[in-house]
Amino acid sequence: MVLDTKWKLGIAGAASGVLACVLALLGNPRNMAFCIACFIRDTAGALKFHSAAPVQYARPEIAGLILGAFIIAIATKEYKATAGSSPMIRFVLGMCIMIGALAFLGCPLRMVIRMAAGDWNAYVALAGFVCGIATGVFALKRGFSLGRAYVAHKATGYVLPVIALAIFLGLFIPGLYVFSESGPGSMHAPIMVSLVVGLLVGAIAQKSRMCFAGSIRDVILLKNFDLISVIAGLFAVLLVFNIATGRFTPGFTVPGTISHPEHLWNFLGMYTVGIAATLAGGCPLRQLILAAQGSADAGVTVLGMFVGSALCHNFGLAASGTAMNAETQELTLGAVPANGKIAVIVCIVVCLIIAFTQKREEV
């Protein structure tokens, strides 16, 4: 592995931060820049899996991440097709990850981006995320396992990259997708810039093993701080960028940042993401990268996230963001709807059942 020291990993994180800043400067939503959960949700909307008009756009960054990781894995002979490690449970975990993320309004990557922009809600969510990972680590220590994956035909791992490429090319076919006319889905950087940034971040993430859940898991379980240096580099660059450009706006109720101040549900939303990601073997970003380098099991988790995002908007589970009425200047606080709160609790229960019933087979 090329990125085998803390300082190299830190540089990888910093480089990813710079690329996220490029997206923020060129049109991606404020205080978002790069969010796996939000981008999968937007893509699901563009493909008409849900009809929430403000969040429909086939994000080139997702295709770029998958293709970038796939290309670098092939080039460095790290591609290996595998499958067979409890795919249906992984599908459910993918759904839980997405439901938790859309209760918080962001994946772990966006959580860090929001933290660097002064969103105190994201720090509440971080506490929940760490607690969720700690619960997953406790399950790992007690023998949790989804079983081993087996070597599969190499073409098995080509499926998701081919789908990603097809979705990207569909952007150039008039009338094929639905696009938001307002809201987050209408805010985006130029298509080719988004693709190139995705390709670069995908390659960096593949070589650095970037994983927001895995970095904290390693600290708790192994006292290993290697992967956390990637996140530290990312956070440092974003913090400097936000302060330098006047985008650092500390507070719990900053309008336009696509966030909400319901602390319990920020905590529990990311608790859900933390435990589900630990059980599945990686955060949303890591699942995309693993799938790109050949893991069909990670690919199933990604499909679960895709379906989960559609469920969130078809059944009113996703939170709303704090907003300012342009005419009256009244502030409307974002919130998690009742359906979303119920869904988060159900997901936590499901994750706990999975965590303490799936055991390693005794040899």
C-alpha cells in the first residue's frame, strides 16, 4: 500500500478536503459539498424512485467515486471479486444506514463537513455516531460476524461500476431523468467537474482505506490512529476553507444549511449509522469503495442504501432543514417527522438484534 504512514494518510484526507472545497465553490449545496447519503438520495429521485421534487439529480460524484476506485483497484491489482457474506442482512443494514443518515440529514462525511462549518448539531451527531460504533465494537468483541465472503467470478464485481457509468451517461440523454428546479437537487457543480472530483476522491479513498466508521472503530478496538488521520486532514482543510471564505457560521439554527436542531434525533440518527456501518464493515463512502474493488456484498449494502433513500421520501421519514421565509423573514426550524422517529427506533432495534444474534461459527 502506498499510503502506509499517518502523514501520508493525513495528506490524502487533506487532498479530499480540497476537492470538496472545489465542489462547494462551484455550486454544490451550502454546508454539504460532498455527501454520500444525500447524493444517493438525489440520484434515486432523478431515476424516479421517489418524487420529492427538491432532491432529484443524478449526482456525477457517485459515479466518479465508484469508477475512480474501480480503476485504481484494477491498476494496482487490488481488485478481487467476492460474495456470499450474508447479503440480505447487509441489504437491511444499508437501509438502516440511509434512514439514520436522512434523520440527521447527512452521512458521516457530511457530518465532518458540517462540523468544519460550525454546525453544532453535527457535534451532537458525532457523539451519537461514536456511541453507535462503540456498540458495534462491543458486538464484535462478543463474536459478531456476518460470515466469510468467497471468491466469485471477476465479472461479479463489474456490475456496480457498469451501472454507475450507465447512470452517468444518462445525464446526457434529454428527458431521461427528473431534475429539481429548486432546493438542494438544483444546486450542483458542473457535470464534468463533479465527475473528475468523484474519480479523484474515489482513487484516494481506495488507496487510503478512508472510512469514517472504521477510523473510530480502530481507535476503540485496536488503539490504532492511522485511519483517523485521514479524517483529521479532511477536517483541517475544510475548517480553514470555511473560515477564510466566511462560510464558518457557528450555531444550531443557521438557515440554509440543511440541518435541524432536534438534538435527540441528530444523536439517534447517527447512532443508527454508526452501529449499522460497523456491523456492515464500513461507512457509506467505504461501502461504495469496497463495492468498486469487487465486493458484491458491499454492492448489496449500496443497493440497500439506495432503496432506503427512496423509502425515506416515499413515506415521509426524512428530516427537514431549518429555513428562513424570504418574504416574512420568519425562521422555520427543521425537524424529524413522527414517521422518521419511529423508523429510526425500529432501525436501532433491528441493528441490535443483528448485532447480538449473528455469531462467528465455532471451529
